[in-house]
Amino acid sequence: TVADMSLAGASLPVFEETFVLAGVGSSVGAVLASGVGPTELPQTVAAFHSLVGLAAMAGAAGEYFGSTGELGAGTLSAIYLATFIGGITATGSMIAFGKLAGMLKPKALSLPGRDQLNLGMFVISALGMAAFINPGMADMVTQMDPEQIRLA
């Protein structure tokens, strides 16, 4: 918000850029919204919601790549989770858009062993977060014997 920007010491050019970008975004949104009929509103909401996920990912990447110096475990956790949750939000919203627009079949995809796949992806994501927060852990994981981590 403007108050937060003021408290952070933003300069006049930063305010000007912010207002110009807000104006451009509002104009694009108004043009797109004017072409949406009432029956197309759910897929439009889904499409715009995918942008929310992409914005979360972009914000996290900006925080990571724009930082100077060491980032603490809390900040790294927030960056990883924002990227992870933003990615799920973006892809889920894109699938919802495709289904609502009739581009994808409305029936849920039923993969054999989907619960095991989901558990495996969750474990891999948790290990990825741990390695992101503590890079030394990545060395430990890559040096493990595959027989030690066998699930079955």
C-alpha cells in the first residue's frame, strides 16, 4: 500500500512507476472484463487466479534473487513455500480454467497408485525444502545408498 511504501522510504519515481503499472493493469483488466459474458465468469476467475499463483512465485523469486547477504531459515522457508504453493495454485487454476472452458475433460484424472505418487512427491518436496534451507543436507541426500531409501 501507499502507507507501506512511505514507511519503507520509497522515492517519488517508485511511486510514479507503481501508479503507472497499476493504471496499465487496470486498463488491461477492464478491456478483458468487458468481453466476458456472465456464463464465462467462472473460467475467467480461474484464469485470473492462476496469475495470483504466478505472482506469488515471482515475488518469492524476486526476494531470493534480489537479496543481498545471507537469508535466514525463516525467509528461505517462506520463499520455498511461496514458490511451492504459488506453483500449485497456478497449475490448479489453469486446469480449472481448461475444464470450465470445455478444453479439458471434466472427469478427474484417476492414476493407478495416485496416493503413493502423491506421498512420494510430498516427500521429495519436503526434502527439497530442507535442502534449500540447509544446502549441506543436499550433499547428504545425494550420497545416500538407494537401498536405504527404498519405500517398498
